[in-house]
Amino acid sequence: VMHGVAAAVTAGAAVHNGLLSIKDLLGRRVPRRLQRLYPRVLLWGFLGTFLMGLWIYPDYVLRVRTPWLDEHLPLAAKLFEIKEHWLGIACVLALYCASRSRTIDLQGDARDRHFYHLCTITLMGVVLYASVLGMILVSVRSI
């Protein structure tokens, strides 16, 4: 349950941060305070979710994945592994966004701004995909 709560916090921060980027790309004013806050919340939520995931992963493999998902729903097991690979990429994006959000000038270089926004929007998509897929898999078979 705590892993799911941490994932929800992470997803919330990712969505809010992504929406701020979309808002800026549309030419609307973005509150600087929120632009610095959401990436930090996302990074800490990501770290908490990751650590709790490491803790429960052995039980998941022994009690759910190997005896049940691999046999009855191999596609679900494969989607879980794809999710984990995307989250590895998202980890790098979260580190970049958290560090860059403190210094990025939303009125400055357009290429720099657009790359930052591309990262935040990609991060939003990956975290949403991972959160939704995780919740679906838990509803199919939990530990």
C-alpha cells in the first residue's frame, strides 16, 4: 500500500510538473515557485517508490510473477518488465528536471527551455504509464 501511495505522490508531481511545462509552451505564465517545487517532490517520491519497490520485489517474484503471471498472464509480466525499463530512463529524467528546475530561465534560451519541457512531459507520460500499469497488475494479482 505504501508503495502505491508513494507512486501516487510521484504521479501527482509528474502530472503537475508536466502541465506547467505545457502551460509555458502555450505562452501562459508559470509560477516559478511551483516550477521548482514539483520536480523536487517528484524526485523524492521517485526515490521512496523505488526503495519500497526494491523491498517488495523479491516477494513479488516468488509469490506472483513466477508462479502465477508467467503461467497465466505472460503479457502482464512482460508489460511489468517494460515498465521497469522505462522507469530507469525516468530516473535520469527526474534527476535532470530536479537539478535543472532551480536554474532554468523560462524567459531565456528557447532550445534550453524546450528541452527541459520535453523532459518533463516525457517524465509525466512514463510515470503515468507506470502508475496505471502497476495499479492494474495489483488488481489482477497482489502479493
